[in-house]
Amino acid sequence: MPGPTLFVPPRRARRGAALTLVFMGALAAGAATAAWGVADGRQVRPPAGEHGERQVLHGAVGRSAAGPRAADRHAVDRRAVEAAAERAVEDGKSGSEAAAELLSRSGDAWSAVYTPREYEGFALALDGAYVGVGLTARRVEGGRMEVDGVRPDGPAERAGIAPGDRLLTVDGADVTGRPVTEVVSLLRGDGRSLGSWPVSASGTTVRLGIQRGAERWERTLRRERLLTESVEVERRDDGPAGALPATLIKISSFTRGTGERVREAVREAAPGEGILLDLRGNSGGLVTEAVTAASAFLDGGLVATYDVRGSRHALWAEPGGDTRRPLVVLVDGGTMSAAELLTGALQDRGRTVVVGSRTFGKGSVQMPSRLADGSVAELTVGHYRTPAGRAVDGTGITPDLAVRGPAGDGGEGDAEARGRRVLSGLGGGA
């Protein structure tokens, strides 16, 4: 059976939470995530558009009212949850609903129950994939829905749909005035909110009504399994005289393969360049990928410890990382779970200067358990700590340099601009 996870359930996002840190284990039955595939805040946060709306995952986050150590006070025994589900199934009732009711009475802010289909959708997201037609949409003036972007060689682009086209209908349903999340659900083939992480079958069809100028037409598209990009790399060689050139590595979530892409970006950075590691709005993902990312900047050593029902475990970086290149980590209140684990490790190890605002504070560990009706319960079993022993849950990580203000203005409130100045002060790396 699967192992521990640091997990912020997706449906918590609707109430103001974020993602997951799934530490180990596969649940089989199509929802399998590889051993030690840890999802840290279950928001494996899809980009805006068809496979998710950014604000749902990090823009509207809020701390649980249950308090920083609520999980310790309200932890639910796994056997009690499994027994409640089994009794309900024997009585012809829903096992998942019985388990969810028990959890709701416990006061545990992070434990949750998922149907097999919901958990399968989560596992797909952790793989850095989604099923859809390859377009992102945005709501514009008058409630009109507009195509914001199309994936190269995706179903939408092959059908001739382009950015700026107006999206009129999805399977005959008028989408004008609807929230983006509802339109996303229609595009994915599920009538519910994205917060439940549905998964649609690849190969199913969807009919779109499109308008470009005065021309209107309909196209039937076939959904496909498409990959998301969790890492964006840009070179920053502008700025005032004397500013240190930098490679900006933006990580949106820790899906499968993210850690290795970070290592590649560091290896490919030009000699003398600094690194801006942007974890703002990163709600978590696979813990293994966060540890691999830490290994890009460390020469082995401790990344974090975590406890499961009183038993202590440790996560270690691989040797051989770049320990000389200047590094600044950018964080904000949307930095959660696995992203906080990475930030805390680099900060405690003296490898970085952290710039931004206090992080979210999701540091509890959940363990998945299969229930009698096939649903999955994620139950809080412990917490993780940074290498220096700091607890993150409910407190977050305090940056070395606090920055609050509008992004992109280049002033004292611009975290990236301040980070560039800090890099210049740290000097060039080998």
C-alpha cells in the first residue's frame, strides 16, 4: 500500500487551500503514482485555461482556520475510517460519503476522501499530463469567452482554432457569462468543477462553436492526452550596468520530470550567471522531484525529515550539485508544500537568499488508504521539518529579504528586481 504524503487536497482549493506532497506509493487501479511519487499539495497545478485556472490553485489560497497544529489534535485513525466505509457499503450506502462525514467531524483540515475517478485524475496531473483539446480560455469584457492560446500541434490548432477566436458553445451549451472553471470542465468532458480533478477519456469528442470576426462555425475535436510544462527557463541579461546576468527558472509545480529539467537548466547556464529560482505560486507536487531539484544546488546532504506516526524518516540530496553559482529563491503566499520543502532546505543549508513574502505553511503528511468501495482516503499522519528542524505547517517560511509590491515595476516592491540586485551582490559563480 502507498506511503506518506504531504497533501493539500484539491477540493480544499475551493475553500482556499492548495496542493499535495505525495511521498510514496502507488494505489494501483489506474491511480498509481510511482513509489516515492509524492504529491505535495495536490495542486499539481495546471496552467490557466483548459486544464485549470491559476487563481483556483494559488491566487485565492488561504490558511486553514484549524490552526498550525490542528492535524495533531484532530488526526483520524485510519482503521476507524476504513471501518466506517465498510459498514456503509454493507448497508448499501456510499463508503466514501461515510468516510468523508467522519473526517468532517474530526476537524482535520487536510484529510480528504476521493472517488477512484478523482484520484485517477490527480495521478494523471502528477504525471504532468491532462486530457483535453489543447486550448486555454479567458473571460473578457461582457462575459465573452475568448481563446487565449492553443497548444502547438494539439487538437485545437489542427482544427484551425487560433488565439483571439471567440468560444461560443461547448457541446451546444452557451459559455458566455460562465466562469472559466465551468468552461474548463465542459472542455474536459465533465460537468463538475475542476476542484474534483476529473479525468476524461482520451479519444472522446467535443463540439466547439467558434467565432472569428463575422464568421461563425463549429468543429468537432477529439480529446488527447497532452503534456504540461512545469518548468520555464529564461535568460535575464538586461538591467542596470554591473547587474549579474541570470537564468530565471520558474517552476509552476513538481510533476514528474521537473527535478531533472531544473538540473539541466542549471548545467546549461552560462559561466558566471546567477540563478533566480522562482517558486511563487507553486503549490507543490511530487516530493521526489523537489528533492531532485534540491540536488541541482547541493552536494548531497539532508533535504528534510518527516515523521509518520512517530517514526522519523529523512530525504537526502544527491551529490554533485552546483554549490558555487549564486542563487536566489523567490517565494510568496502561494508557495506551498513541496515548494516550501525545497525552499527550507536551500535556506537552512546556507545555499540561497530567499526573497519575497512568507510562504503558505503546508507541512503535514498524509497517507493514502483504499476504502471498501474503491475510493481513497488521504489521512494526516505526521509533519515534515527543514534540515535545521524548523516546522513549516501553519507557520510557513520567512524570507531573508521581505518584498511586497507589484511585480514588474522594477522598484523596491518587485521581488524579481530585488532578487537580481541580491544576485549581483553575491557575485559571479564558477
